[in-house]
Amino acid sequence: MTTPATAGGRDPGLQPERTRLAWRRTTLAATVVAVLAGKAGLVGGASWGVLAAGVVCCAGWAGVLVVAHRRIRGLAGVGEPERLSLRVAVGVVVCVLVTVGGGVGVVLG
């Protein structure tokens, strides 16, 4: 008996699983940035600039979580997963940059 994986075809179960794991790693990295930024803000004193940067960092983190959760749910379905639209891809890049920018603002502020 020949399966798609042994016949040289694509195994539809592997790529969605790797993509789900990549989204989980992305959310974990964003969470680490947000937590470390919060810790740096609490230790260094809470000026208005640091608080603003912390809010920006948390907003970006929440955006990453929302997009990642939707993608993970979409990949969990049966059949061919839907492609990531350009709008969602740009949105997640912006959220990641906002999270990192807010974290840097907290550390430097």
C-alpha cells in the first residue's frame, strides 16, 4: 500500500502542525517581551513615558495573541487550511513591531 508520504506527495498533516507550533512560539516570544518590559518598567520607576511604552507593548502583545489564536484555530480544521491573507500578515508584523518597540521604549525610558 502506498501512502502520499511514501509516494513523494505532500503529507497534509505535517505542514499545518509545524505552522501551529510556529504561531505558538511567536506568542511565547511576544509574551516574554511583554513580561520583561513590564518588569523593567516596575524596577526602573514608572514615568509617563515608561507607562505609555508599556501600554503600547501590551497592545501589540494582545494583537499578536488575537491573530495567532485565529490562525491556530483555522489550522486545526479538517482539509486544506486557508492561506494567510496579506492583511493579516501585515497586521501580525505590525503587532510584533509594536510589541518590540514598546518593550524597547520601556527599557530605554
